[in-house]
Amino acid sequence: MSLVLRHYLISGRVQGVGYRAFSQEQAESLGLKGWVRNLNSGEVEILAEGSPFALQEFEKALKEGPASSQVDGLKFVDLSDPMELSGFEVIENGEEPWRKDSFV
């Protein structure tokens, strides 16, 4: 099975509404590896690795979000080399995206 590494930025009402925990639950149920965190910009950033099918299902869930959220935008870019990540975790908040060049 080929793995895909995908970098996401999600905007809207996605902080303070359980979006990170929701993302983690969805990722774990699909067997994805990676992390999720809030950014100072108000966006949520996710790095996820898994099969193309699992990532497609994950994106559907991310667009919906938990009941109290409102997703206005979801951007993603595939990165060149999978990192063979382990687990899926909520990490500390970040000031800016992990790879700013991903979304130029």
C-alpha cells in the first residue's frame, strides 16, 4: 500500500469547538498517522499520512467538523515523501504553519 503525506489548513470557527479532538478521533478511526494543532491565525493545521482512500474519507469529515464548528475553508497539499509517522496526536499550538511553502 502506498502512503500519502498531506498537509492541511482549515479555516472558519475551528478553535475552541473540539475540532482537534474530532480530527484525532476521525484520523484514528481511519488508521491515519500524524498530528493536529491550532495556529495563532485562528486556523487548524493537520499533517496526516495514510492511504489515498483514508485521506479522502478524512477530508469529508474535516469539511463537516464537529457540530459546534463551521468550516469555511480547507486547503491541502501532498508532500513528496511519506514520513512513516506513528500515532495521531494533538500537539501544542503553533505560531505559523509547519511548512509555509506548502501553501504558496
